Amino acid sequence: MEAGIVAYAVLCVAVALFGRKSRIGFWGVLLFSAIVTPVVVFYGILGLRPAKTHKDKELNNAAKRRSFWPGLKT
């Protein structure tokens, strides 16, 4: 009985570590996987995109502003 609870907790933590860069973060994934089974949450995380940071948005905007001429610096 105790081994099953420990195995469930280890699976929850493993799924939470895998989903730590998702939108709900480590603690959200851990709580959600403790309530719902970790297997279901794992497949749900595969469908979620990681949260975009401010730096990623800036790089994306800079790529859009690039000139038509590759050698020209902006």
C-alpha cells in the first residue's frame, strides 16, 4: 500500500518537473496531477505550449522588423 502511494507521488513530481515551463508552472502541474492521474496530465502537458517570456517576444518582434536586405543592419 505504501509503495503505491510513493510511486504515485514520484510520478506526480516527475510530471511536474516535465511541465515546469508550461503556463501553469511546476506547482500547478503538481497539484493538477495529484488530483487527476499523472498519466492524463502528462498527455495534457504535451499539448500545452511553454509560456512565452518577454525576451522571446522581443526576439520575435525583432525578426519581423528585419530588412529585406540580409546584409543591412537595423
